[in-house]
Amino acid sequence: GGTTRDDVAQQASASAAAPASSAAADPNAPLKAGLKIAFLPKQVNNPYFTIADAGGIEAAKEFGGEGKEVGPSEASASSQVSYINTLIQQKQDAIVISANDPNAVVPALKQAKDAGIKVVSYDSDTAPEGRDLFVNQASAEDLGRTEVQLLAEQIGHKGKIAILSATPNATNQNTWIEFMKDELTKPEYKDMELVKVAYGNDEDQKSFTETQGLLRAYPDLAGIISPTTVGIAAAARYLSDSKFKGKVKLTGLGTPNQLRKFVKDGTIDGFELWSPGDLGYLACYAAAALASGQITGAEGDTFKAGKLGEYTVGAKGEVLLGKPTVFTKDNIDDFDF
Amino acid sequence: MADSPPPVLALREVSKSFGAVRALREVSLSLIAGEALALAGENGAGKSTLVKILSGVHRPDAGRLLLDGEPVEFHGPADAQAAGVAVIYQEPTLFPDLTVAENIFMGRQPRGRLGRIDRRAMRAQAAALFTRLGVPLDPEQPARGLSIADQQLVEIAKALSRDARVLIMDEPTAALSGNEVTRLFGVARSLREQGCAVLFISHRLDEIFDLCQRVTTLRDGGHVADDRIADIIPDDLVRRMVGRELGALFPKQDAVPGEVALQVRRLTREGVFTDVSFEVRRGEIVALAGLVGAGRSEVARAVFGVDRWDAGSVQVGGRALRPGSPAASMALGLALVPEDRRQQGLVMELSIERNIALAGLAEVRHGPLISRAAERVRAADWAQRLQLRHRSLADAVDVLSGGNQQKVVLAKWLARQPSVLIVDEPTRGIDVATKAEVHRLLSELAVGGIAVLMISSELPEVLGMADRVLVMREGRLVAEIPRGTATEETVMAAATGIGGGGA
Amino acid sequence: MPADRFSLLRRWEGLILILLVAVTTWASLGVDGFANSSNVSFLLLDVTEIALMALTMTLVIVAAEIDLSVASTLGLSCAVLGWLWNAGLPIEAIMPICLVAGALCGALNGFLVTRLGLPSLAVTIGTFALYRGLAYVILGDQAVADLPPAYTSLATATLGPIPVVTLLVAVLAVLFVVILHATALGRAIVALGSNEEAAYFAGIRVKRIRFWLFVASGAMAALASLVFTFRYASARADNGGGLELAVIAAVLLGGVSIFGGRGTLPGVLAAVLLLGVVRNALILADVANEVLNFVTGLLLVASVLAPNLGAVWRRRTSPPLEGSLEGKSAL
Amino acid sequence: MTITAKRPGATLRDSGRGLVERVARVRELGIVVALAVLFGVTGAVNPEFLGLDSLRDILLNSAIIAMLAVGQTLVVITRNVDLSVSSVVGLSAFGGALVLADNPGLPIVVVIAGCVLLGAACGAINGLLVGAAKVPALVATLGTLYAFRGIDYAWAGGRQVNAADMPDSFLSLGSRPVLGVPLLALAAIAVLLAVGWMLRNLRSGRELYAIGSNPAAAVLAGIPVRKRVITAFVASGALAGLAGAMWAARFGTVDAAAATGKELDVIAAVVVGGVAIFGGSGTVYGAALGALLLTGISSALAVLRVDALAQTAINGALIIAAIVLDRLLALRVAAALRRRRYRDAR
Ligand SMILES: Nc1ncnc2c1ncn2[C@@H]1O[C@H](COP(=O)(O)OP(=O)(O)OP(=O)(O)O)[C@@H](O)[C@H]1O
Ligand SMILES: Nc1ncnc2c1ncn2[C@@H]1O[C@H](COP(=O)(O)OP(=O)(O)OP(=O)(O)O)[C@@H](O)[C@H]1O
Ligand SMILES: [Mg+2]
Ligand SMILES: [Mg+2]
């Protein structure tokens, strides 16, 4: 009788009961000055995170704290862990992390919490025991379903569709894709068929050739959803000078600056995204609020996030940024990120 | 010869040391147009080092290099070549991946328009060279897989193709048999008569006396003597080289042949040799003679298990041998001293002692671990018996002179005390004194009950050592000649298939 | 070992060791948070997998072969672990299965290289993709996280500042040092790596040894995968991607000749630590990631450049061919 | 009357010119067969695969890798290797794109030339490290692989250049066909033929083979080894630089991570193409075919609707299948030749 899955499950449920938050929150405690807040994105040199973390660092300036961005150049969990360790050594007040692997970072994050460091996850959540708060860009469910709705309208609720995702292990994309599949089971999509989920590994060139492959394999494809900024840009690039331009609809998550050209030349009718900058901004305030004892991360706690106004901690320690913006050629020029 | 024109190429008080080893001490020598100079000396005397200085590979620590009487400095082989010096190095330096023709003309290929290499012309010129040397090598054949002898022949062709003013040959004949040698000498003489200066190195004295007019002798890196060949006899030369009298060269003791130790039946390797059958008895030394390329080495390799064979069988001490496994052969007491010491005999980067231990790692073990002491003892013992000239047993073998490297290979296999010993060109590049020593060793071993199969291209050696001579031609065993009737004539006739002999 | 090269090797290892000491002292004085014990133990923990795989990789490279598929083998073994764990097998049964799986991966490499005579670089580039791919086939996009705490905590546990797994590494390191430098097998490996034909003529079972080296390399990758999985409490198909370059970099930095026949394990182990320390220290000092890559690169080049510049200098005064006569050192 | 042994070498001369043998001697035979099989099978299953657009895409995809493989071959032939190509491509791609984005007025030729020069400079660094300072190529270029990429990241600082930022005249290079064949492919083919010709017909070309085949002997033969090796690296670097420009034009969105990890694809192409990794033999044509085969495989997998998760595995399996096939063919041929020699010998 060795250690099996079930034993572990039991132990887990036994220990799970413990209350989430310990000390009581003091809503009117002021934000401490000189808070040291570190942003640990999935990957540095990734435009999306560069914007988000810039937003966060700006927020830190506002309340007189110091924010910084550190992180690996390849999106891998193990390398993120070494950064967590160093942040512990550096005695940061809070870590704001977007996890490459929700579980792999947990042991390290627990150490951080033991060392009295507040942990906020943003963009991509860690397992709950790893963080105090998760600042969610948009509810996974919303995203998944709206993507499908967007595409459905563009292709008139009819035809084969494919998904071009990031890596097979990308947590966010995988949850979103689940909701997309669920959405597709609804009657109004009975004429739409999801033929394939392809993976571009968030590499421009791989995504590019994957798109190519999709169209070779399914010449009658009606539309593609690419819920990743890298993927959609590459796909748009391929479509824009192929014979499929305008015929095969493309939507997903992307930044206006990457896609403006393609929205204008008709390759893309519409896509959506939240404001990465605001995401970082909010995450930073949340971290500060935690570190200053304004909130503990318990459901119902409220805190002020500078220009974004007041936010309330929801269930499972989540804070929701808001609804994502849908970009079309009518509004795209109002945005620059 | 004060009034004669200045030597084409000359060394004056040249010294060269490698770390602690003083390879050359104030050596002088002159190469004169239209004359062949021999360079004699024991293994490690400094001959090849001197050659490498003449060819710009090494730079002298002290002393001068004169070209037509003018001091020159060679910064590399290219300079020497530009000055008209062509060299055949002791160890072949071929490009295995390129064809024989390209090997010969590398860097000097005949060119057509746009600097395009004219392959047809190149092939033709190469073929011409080989006809001149009388060897049927295919210019288009890749150099990889050429036997050591064939490689040597390509080297010779390479040097000749440079129609140089100075032709330097460092033991070009070591791997060759009578025919090639005669041919080579023919060509060398005609070059000399055309006014080319020749430097010739060999441990076969008869060759020196055959080809050269003068001889310069080195001992321990020092200059010993300059003689006109006409004025001396071989014994004088030996005395100068060794510094003492030397006994008979081939002290072959007779041994009573015991039971069969090695039995080869109908052995065939398609494309290489066919239907070879013979046996070697304990106490016997059997020589395997033949022309270069007759396939003797191939037979040896197959018997030892390096190459697989397609048909036939081999028995050692009555036990059948598993094909294609040297390890298995060694377990049955077989040993092979291969013909190509650098490729097959030695691990150049390893030390002398480790090379000697390599074939008997099991014997220098102490529990699971290697005992350096045992290793050292094993090496020191044989280094002493073979008069190995070395600085430290921990030196890499690649700093040893050619002949001394050959001794290490011998030591490596003799140290195993095999019951059947196959030696392929065992004395290739070994000096007179040590050659005598090796021969004494071989016949001692035979007397001690070991069966010895000796492949050699050197007829005197064959005739001197062998109880029986087997002759191969074109991959077949064509004759078996007992010691009594074995003479230059009978063996050559069999080997060439001219004037009776074999089929 | 030849006198001249021996001293060069010594110089090389010496160089790495000196660098290691220098960097460590600089870090412990100049970088706060470096010297503290939790960081030290983390540092040691962080190089575990690389150290493990470097042990076998050293032997493989000394034998003039290379194994680019180690990281993928690690990933495959992780996938197997996660898959079987989901299937409800006890972890004690899974671990040996993983090791076998790794060994089999190595065996395939070995077979293709020794029996079909394919270049190991080509083969392991192929299996590099194959094994990673199989990992995805087996575990797909799942991440298995609910691994037994007993093991996950053991993987990160420490005795004083020394992680438990580091002891494992130490034991294996000693074993491999002895094998390579003091046993007949080690001699055989060096010999066949330096001149295969001569080794074969000396009755060394060249192919057999090479084959088992690949098997060992695979099994070791699997062992590393166990440490990796438990350490991060997460079994995924993409675990350890890109580690192969890190391992090879460490081995080369340790002074092993890519052409075989030359190299020592102490040097390699020192190199592994050196790379670890540098990474850790620079990250602590808030050095940007790009600079980190840059430094790693420079380190690699410089460590070889230093002794060689010396050699180049000596070449001015002595023969152009000194030492380069065995054809390899021109590389 | 000449007295000599008849032996394999000799018989080769008369029997050796047979057509069978000459065909058999072609090292690239195996890979050509592999290619035929791949296209045959895939085309049979899905004719779309042999359609013009599809072929055009495959050509385009292989063009860049092929270009790099040609450069890599030059280096590998000399018994060296250049792992840093991917970083050079990234650097040049990003550099070129950035310059174009920041000053759109700049004539494109200038930018491309700049990319080539940048690449050549990187190549020169490698060349000096290996040729002059005698750092083993693998170590040197593994080092510069990190170093160049580091510079790339530092330069980019998280910035990304998008298609929108670059002039269409440049981007169109990435896909514009000339007489039906994509420009990039034409460029690659031109380079291929040029280099192939030089390697076969120029002294300097043959000397590269000599160096890789036996470096010590090369020195003794008076070949300027150092110079040749450095040249090979510079050439490889320059081609990588050009490939970088092509990359930017083709993919439009470029950041510092462009082409990361491609070095393995290139080496794979070279090795699959039958270039001996320890130097001295192999041709650029083989390497290019290798590139074509590898890209062909991945396109085929997509067309055959293989499950995304299984693609990597099958890809690897096919690579191995290809080299095994190549090897087995070679062995058969060798055996056949030995038997022929044997027959002729009697
Ligand atoms: N590269 C080297 N490094 C160190 N020592 C060397 C080197 N080359 C030669 N030697 C030493 O110089 C001495 C002379 O060597 P050399 O090769 O000239 O002898 P040789 O006369 O050619 O002998 P042989 O007749 O066996 O070829 C030997 O003791 C040898 O060990
Ligand atoms: N590995 C090999 N591959 C192909 N051909 C070979 C190989 N080894 C030898 N040969 C050829 O086979 C023939 C017989 O071999 P070899 O010359 O060794 O016989 P030999 O009688 O021992 O000659 P030598 O007098 O040179 O020892 C030679 O022409 C050689 O070129
Ligand atoms: Mg000599
Ligand atoms: Mg022979």
C-alpha cells in the first residue's frame, strides 16, 4: 500500500477547512509609504506584460511606493520560481505575479507569504493557497462566451471554426477554451463546428505557420478564434495577404496597436481586450492595500484603486477589473496600447 | 667541395628542444642539387624533427636555415613549399573524405575559366603519376580506407607532383615492399639527375646504400658524422648510429613446432580476400608475405575479429573463434599488433603507460579500481625491454618519435603474454638495433611456445625470421614455402605470379 | 593524461574553481541576501537537475557522443508520472516505472547510434522532438498537481542549509568521479572517445559501452524528472524545456572536449555551481534578464578564451603546429 | 612490364564509371527518396497539399531555414558549428524592423544591406573566437548564442515592431512572387546555387573540405586554415543576417525573441541533409533538401489533420525515419559496391 491519489485527496480535504484570512481588515488604514512592490510576469519582453507592468509601476509612484518588473525571458514556471526566491531575499512588501504554472509556483509563494510578503496574482491565477488575491482581467466565463458570440455574428452562426491557442499548457487559454466549447453546445450554434484547436506556443512564427496549416487542412474554414495576443497578430498577418483575407473571419484577444492595420484592411472585423495597463494598475493598488492592512483578501473587503475608483473583493479572493472592450474600426483609433 | 655551388638548402648549428627533450643539438647539414643525402639515426635521434624544421613545421630554437646560401625563415609549411621544398612526412597526412586525386593536388588544382577546377585534367595528371610509380590506384577513390601502404604511395605521388627543387622523404619505404621501393627509387634517381636535391630517411640500410651518395648520421639529436656512401660499409654506419658494435641482425633460434595453435580454414571476405587456409603451430614463426595490397592485413584483421568474414572459420587452440569480436579473440589468447600505429595501435592523447595498459585493463586492476602502480610497473618493464626512448611514462604518446610509438604498440600487446601473436609490419620504422631486439624477442617468444604470425613487406626480415613463408597475391594464398627453400626469388615469384609461383 | 594537456586541463579546472570562489565571495560580500542560508539552500536546490544530468552528459560527451534529448526525456518521464498518478497507481510504484521509461528512451538513442551507426547529434535532435511529443500525447494539456506532500516536501527539505536532494547529487557525483577517473570502464570511455578504432583494436567493447552510456543518460534524466516534479509539485508535459542547452553549456564550461576523450567531472561540477551562483547573484542584484543571458554567454567564451589566449601567445614563440598534430585541436 | 598487385582500387577504375554506381554514389539519394515518399503519401491523402498555394507556402517556409542551412553547412564542413545563427537572425530581424519602423523613408536595400553587415559582424566575432583564439566552435557559438540574444533583448527592451509600423513595400518582399515563385525562395535558391558551385569548383571551396577532413594535414598542405575558417563563419553570419531581414519581411511582427531555438532546426536540416557533423563531407544541396524535408513534414502533418498534441511526436519520429532510411540506403549501396568490386576482381 503506497501513497496513492486518493490518500492525498483525503489529506487535502482534511486540511482545507482552515479560514482564508487571519488578521482583521482596517478599511481606513492609509497606504503605507515606500512600499516595495515587484511585478513578476509570465515573461519579460512580452509587449502585453510590458504595458501591464508599466501601468502597475505608475500606480506605485502615485502612492509613493516603488514598483519594479523582474522575470524570465522564457515563459517557464521553474525560472519564475527562482525569481520568487530572490524577491523573498530582497524582502519585498508584495509580489504581483502572473503564473506560468498555477501549481509550480505555489511552494515558493507560500514561503513568500510566511516571510510576510503579500501575494497578488494577476492575468493568470495561481492555485488559491498560493496568493492572497487574484486580480482578474475579466471573468473567464465572459471571455470564453463573448469570443464565440463575436465570431458567430461575423460568420452568421454557420460554418467550421478553429481555435489558435498559446501553449497546450497555458492555464488561461485552456479555461477560456472550455467555456467556448460549452457555449458552442447551445442551440443557436448548431451550424457551427469546432474542427481543431491548434497551438502557436505564443511564438509569432509558429502561430503563423499553424494558421497556414489550419487553412490547408480545412479550406472551407469559416472563422478562427485566437485568444492570445501573439496568436491573433500572426494569424491576421497570414490572412491579410492570402486569398482567405476577409473570407475567413478572425477574432480573439489582441492589442489595438498590433491589429489596427488589419482592422482597417478588413482582415479583422472585431476583437476584444481589457486594458492591460489598468490591470497592472489595479493589481498594484490591491497589493498595496493588502500590504497596508486595508484589506485581508476576504470576500467583501473594499479598497480604492486610484483613478479606477473603488473595488470589492469577490468570492474566492477575486477582484474583477471589468468588462473587456470590443475593438472595431469605429473605435480602434481611440486606443493606443 | 668548396668550389661547388652553394647547397640548395642547408642547416647550420640548428637546435630544437621540446620542453625538456633536446631533439636536436647544433646539427648542420647540406642538401646539394643533383645529390641524394641519407639521414641515419636511431629512433628518436631527431631525424623527423630535422625534417619538420626544413619543411617549416617547426622553427629552430637556434641556428640558421640557408636557401641557396641565403638565410631564410620559414613561418609555416606554405613558405617551405613556396621555396620549392616537397616533403613526404613519416606519418601520412591525407584527407580521408577527399579523392586520391584531390589529396595530391589540394591547393594546387589545375584550373580553367573563372578559377574553376579542371577535374578531368586533375584526374589525368594523377593517373599519370601513378603509372610513373607503377601503382594501380584509382585517382577517384576516396582516401579513406586506403591501407597504410597505399596512403604512403599517395604521399609519394603528392610530393613528386610538386616537381620540387628539394625532395625530402621521411621513411617513405617503411610500409612498402620490394616492388614499390624499386619503382620509387627509379623516380627519385631521375629527379636527382634532373638536379633535384634529395633527403632520404630509412631504417633499411640497404636502401640507403642503394639510393644515396652521402649520409649524415645523428645520435641523441647530435650530429655524429658525414660520410660518402662509397667510403663506408653498412657496419660502419650502424656503429656511427648506435655508438657500439652490433651482433648478427637476425638471431633466429630454431624451435620445435608444437601442436596447432591457430587454424584458419577457407576464410573469405568478399571483395578483399578469398579462401585463405593455413595453420600456425606453437613455437613457430610463420611469415605472411606479398605485395602491398595483397590483403594480408585484411586477413589478420579478420582473424583477430576486427573485420567480419563472409565464409570460413578460425580456431585458436582448438576452440572456434566468434567472428567480429576482438574481445573474444583476446580472451582466447590472440593478440594483433596492427599495421597503422596511429589509427589502430595508439590513443595519441593518452600517456605511454595508459596506452600500454589499454589492452590489459583487467590485469592492472586492483579490486574495481585501476592500480596506477601496477600500470606504471607494467609500462616501465616493457619500456626498458624495448629500449623505449622517452622522458616520462606520463607523456602523451604523440610526443614520441615514430619508431618509439611503434615500440609502445608492441609493448601493449606483448605485455598481454598472448598464446598466438599476429604482428603486422612489427618493425615498421624501427631502427636497426631495436629491430634486432624485436626479432630476438619474437624468436624467444616462439621458443617459449607462442605461435607467431608475422606480416612483413621487408623480405630480409621474412627470410630471416620465418620457419615457413605464406605468400598472398590478390587476396588469395598462392604459396607456402618452407624455411629451407625460401629465397628472394621464390617468394617474389609467388608474390607477383611471374615465373612459376602460385596459380 | 599527457603532461602538457594535463596541465592545461588543470589550468582549465583551476580557472573555473578560482572563478567560482571569486564570484561567490563577491556575491556574499556585495549582494545582500546571497549569503543567507535559505538562499544558499535554494541555490543548491536550483542546480539539482542540471547537476544530475551533467554527470551522465559528461560521460557521453567524453565518449565523443552527445545527447540532446535529455530535457525531453525528463519531460516524458514527468508526463508518465502524472498520467500514472491520475490513473491511481501508488507513487512508490510509479517512480521505478519512470526510471525504466527514461532508460528506454536512452536505449532507443543508443540503439540508433551504435547499431545503425547514425550520428548521435542527428538521432538526439530527432528524439528531442519525439520524446517531448510523446509527453504531450500522454499527458496532453493537463497539469498534475495533487502529488503526495510527503514527497513534495522531501524534495525541498533541507538539513541545515543543505537540501536533501543535494546529498543525492553528492553521492552520485562521487560515484561518477570514481567511475570515470579510476575504473577500467572510465579508461575505456576516455580511450574510445579519443580514438574509437584503437580502442576497438584493444578489445574494448566500444558499441556496448556507448549504448549503456545513452541508457544511463536517459535513466538519469528520469531521476532528474522525479526531483523536478516533486520540487515544483507539478507534473506537466512541458517540464524542463530547454534544459539540455543548460546542461551542455555546463559540461563544456567544465572543460570537456566536445570531440571526446578529454574532460574531468570535478571541472564540470564546478562549472554547474559557477553558472548557478552567477545566475542567482545577478538576479538578486536586480540585473536585468537580458544582461543575465549576456553574462552567461561571455562566461562560457571567456573561460575557454583565457587559457587559449595563453596558448596563442606561446604559439608566437614556438612551432605553428605545436600540439595540433592530432588533428582535433584545430577545432 | 609493371609488376603490381591488382586490388579493389585498381578494379574500381574500369568498373567504376557505371551509371548505377554514379547514382548510388550521390549522398543525397536517401533524402530525395524520403522527400518523394512524403509528398507522394500526403498528396495522395489530400491533393490540396500539392496545390500551388500549398507548395508556395512550403517553399516560403523552407526558404529561411534553407538559407541558414547553407551557411551552417559552410561552417560544419570545416569541422566547426555555428549555434548562434538563431540569435543572429533574431538580432538582425529586430534591428532591421526597428530601423525601418523608426525611419520609414530609408530605402529598403540599405536596410537589407545593413542586416547582412550586422550578421557578418556577428559571424566575424565567432570566426575570430574559433579561428584565431582557438575556442572550440561549440563553446564559442553557444556563448554567442546567449550573448547576441542578450544584446537583442537589451535593444528591444520589451518593444515589438508590428506589421503596421513597417512599409508595405518591405513586407510585400515576404510573399511577393516573381514568375509564380516567391521572392524569398528565389533568393534562397540563388544563394544555394552560388555557394554550391563555389564549394565544388573553387580551390578555396575544396580547402574547406580539406580543413574539416584533417585539420593538421591542412596546415601541412599550406592551406590558410585560420583565414578559411573565419571566412566560413563570416559567410554563415552574413546569410543569417539576410535571413533575419527575410524573417522580418515574412512575419511582420518581430520582437526580441524572434527565431529563438531555430538553431536546432537548422542543425537538424544540415544533419538530415547528410552533412557529416564532424566535417569534411556533405553538400549544401543536401542541407537545403534537409530543410525542405523538415518544413515539408510539419506542413504535411497539418494537412493530414493530425491532432495538434501528437504533431511534435510524429515530427520527431519522421525525422528519425528519414535519417534511418538515408543510412540504410547508404549501407546497401556500400555492400553492393563491395560485391561488385569482388566480382570484377576475379
Ligand atoms: N612534438 C613533440 N613534443 C615533444 N617531444 C617531441 C616532439 N616531437 C619529437 N619529440 C621528441 O624529439 C625526439 C626526436 O624525435 P624524432 O621524431 O625527430 O625522432 P626520429 O629520428 O624521427 O625517430 P624515428 O626514426 O623513430 O622516426 C624524440 O625524443 C621525441 O620524443
Ligand atoms: N578499411 C578498408 N576499406 C576499404 N578498402 C580497404 C580497407 N583497408 C584496406 N583496403 C584495401 O584493401 C587492399 C588490401 O589491404 P592491405 O593493403 O592492407 O593489404 P596488405 O597486403 O596488408 O597491404 P600492406 O602491405 O599495405 O599491408 C588494399 O588495396 C587497401 O587499399
Ligand atoms: Mg621519424
Ligand atoms: Mg597491411
